[in-house]
Amino acid sequence: MESAQPRMPKPRASIRLSPLAACIPLLALGAPPLQAETPGATPIDAGDRNQVFIDGRYLQSARNVRIVVCPPKKTDEKCLVGRLGGYSSLVIPRKDFKWYSALTKDGVHWRRVSGFGPPQPDDILGVILGGVCLFSDPKAPPTERYKLFDGLRNRITASSDGSDWRAKFTSVFPPDARYPHGMDSHNICFYDTRIGKYVAYVRVNKVYTCPPERVPYFRKIGQNRYGAPNHYARRTIGRSVTDDLAKFPMPTVVLEPDDKDPIFGGVKVMDFYCPQVVPYEHAQDAYFLFNCRYRSFEDWYLSEDMSAYPRSDTTGVYNVGAEDIELAASRDGVHWHRYDRKPWIPNGLEGSFDSKTMYMTRGIFVRGDEIWMYYIGMDDPHTGKKEAQDRYTLSRVVLRKDGFTCVEAPYEGGEFTTPPMKFTGKTLLLNIETSAMGLARVEIQDSSGKPVPSYALEECDRIHATNSTKHVVTWRGKSDLGPLSGQPVRLRFELQFGTRLYAFRFAGPS
């Protein structure tokens, strides 16, 4: 899903955002400015695809609305417990695929699977444990349709059904991309249908310079790995694109901790671990990154007794810290919005199974109107202790479909208007939540911003007492938009009394 690196649009100066603490600005921290639509610009081709609000693309002009990040609900379920490792991937069971670590019939109760074999007919979800990335290759023959990308071993293997993996490509990344420069942890690869290329997101150990007072601490690792005694590295996220799975170019860093992230004693103490990038198949141009944030414990800014933690025998530095999950989103997989940088999934209460360490399981599972996702948690910091790894726990979180972010108006209300777009279909569907007090209306305008007759705001039937992922908008009882299909139109949304709008799409008569 990537190729070109288009510039992201810039919001007009007319956009006003609520100052409430819960609000997330459209110009998200760490993201490029969003480009305003220009008069006469080509309308967005929305087709009948679902449209989510991850940036200002559809907020060309706005008053008193904000983009809000919506954390999922923790279930605190202990789906699997034991030596799981930190890395895992969801797999939708298929009768022609036979390689799973565990399977489930309800998403809550899981059973480990020993050996190879097809899933049972009523299994709804599977998981693969370990630091490999499974993906389906649409360009491969049936005998090699499934691929496994192993970043640590720098290779890709292939199989027809998961029962017999054979080496397909080795040394797929240049030597300078490999550990200790990167490629440790859970690296990701998939075929991106948006750009028609293979894309990999991998760990890159980016090198920084430390102040003189920190040189004694970093001297050994800096000299041995990073070229000078005053050098140290932090985990960052790199991206590499290719037409040929046999050869990837050096990755380019697309996300790294910046000066707004934790820095103490002149040293960055935050890493981005495990680049869990997922193209969201249920919307147009949407990628989500479930960023494992790792804050290092260092004795120059913590009062904690660091002697309780081991130092590396080879580097002399600590490799210990706490980890949680942050949400980021992108239209192109290159430019990422980190929003308010709050944890999307926070650590659990002290003593709980996920109180110190969290690794996101790769994959999004849509079940009706819900999304189920999973993570592996631990009650010990990132130390590598064997006894702590015996307590790894796979758990589930739940959110509404499309519910990663939304446009929200405060109680007094707000509105926004989209740039011109063309669509196919006969009805407008909203993923919207009004609860009891909220109200919403939609106006359809022509490309110049004038209300289309019969679709003005005053003619829209108010949306109220609604919590739906597919609410049909009507104007004086009618929903048919067929006469407008294929023409450039704008949508004007009015949201009142705390209404949240998660997504919209145009659809056919069914």
C-alpha cells in the first residue's frame, strides 16, 4: 500500500479547534502539515469506500470540532499464559492453511496447537507466536502463496499451506540494515495493494551523540557498534519498498522519538519497538501503527536501585525499561500522526499481568460491529529474565469498528465541511454515536459550496438516540442519492451535544 510519498494537505487558517484537554489537534505532533484543497482541485474519489478521520483530509473547513483518539476497552482476559515470547500475529483460519501456535472458537478461550493440521471448522481466529511475519503474496504461484518474513535471519520462506516452509530468498536486506544496526525484534512485511509493491517496516537503530558526561557509560557500546565512544542508538521505525522480494533497499526512518519525547541528561531515553504497521482494509487510505514505546531505566534520572537489573556483559549498558502501546496513523505509510502521545493501551495496575511490559499482537480482527485486538503483557520490565517470561499473558482489547479515532464536537456543537468528492452508490451511511443527548445533520453541497436542492441542512432528518456503524442518512424521509452519484459534492456535518462521528461511506441500495 505505498509508493509515492505524497505531501499531506494543510488545513486552512479557518479551522478552529476546541481547547478542551481531551482534544487532539488536526496538525498532529510529528506529522507534516496538511495541505488545503485548492479551488478547481480534482475531487477526491471516495467511490463506495469507507472513510475514516485520521487527519484533516475531510475537514477542509471546520468550527469547534476535534479529532479524538479512542482507546480500546481492556478485557483483562488471560487468553494464553506461559512462555509465549513477546511477539505474535493473528491469523484468520483457512482450511488450506495448517500452521498455527494456538486457535480459538470465541476469541477468549484459546488452545495451543501442537504439530501441523488444518483448523477446526468453528475456529474463528488463530495466532502465530514468534518474531516472524506471515503474509499472503498475490503475485506468487499457489505453491508459494504464503510467505514468512524473518527480519532477524534476513530471509523469506514460502509455502503453499504452511506445513512445509522452504527458503525462497536469503540476505534480502543489505548487511548494514542488520543487527546491531537494526532488524532485531518483530519486523513486518506485506504486499501493499495501494501502491502495488512489497513494503517492510523494520527496526532501525538510529545513532545519536551523547554529552561528555555520558561518554563513560556509552563508551564501550558506542565504540564497538556505532563508531565513536560518544555514540548511542535508539530503536526507530524504518520503511523499505521493493518490487522484488529478493532485494530490499536500505530502510528509511519514518518515525523516531523527537525532542518532545523523554530526554534526560542530554540522552534520549525512549525507543520505538516492534513496528506493528497494519493497513486498515476496511477504509480507504488508512494505515495504523500500534507503537510499542520503550522508556529506558537509567540511573542518572531515576532514584530506582539499578543494581537490581543486569548490565550487558558485552556492552556494559542496561537494557531495561517499561513499555506501553501508542496509536499512530497515516494516509501513505510514510507520514505518521502521533496525536496527543497518550498511551492507547496503558500499563495495568501495579501487580497485574501487564503492569510493566506490553507487545502488540499484529493484526486487526473485525467481528460484526467490533474490532478485537490482542497484546502480550508482563508484570516485569524489559529485562530478559527467564522466570518473568514464564508469566507472559496474551490478552484481548475491544473497540468499535472504525473506532480508532473520531470527529467530536463539544456540548455546544460544531461543524465541518469536506472538500469536493465523487462517490458511487445510492445512500450515505454513518458510523456515529449520539448517545441520548447528541444530534447530527448532514447537508450535501455542490462543488462550490451551495446546498443541493432537497439536501440542505434544514431538510435533513435529525440523527438522534443513535449508536450505529451504518446509520442511513435521510432528507425528509428519503435517502436516495443516486442522481448525485459521480458528481462532485461536498458534505457539511453538523454535530451537537457531544456527538461522535467515526466514519462515513456511500453505499448501494443493499
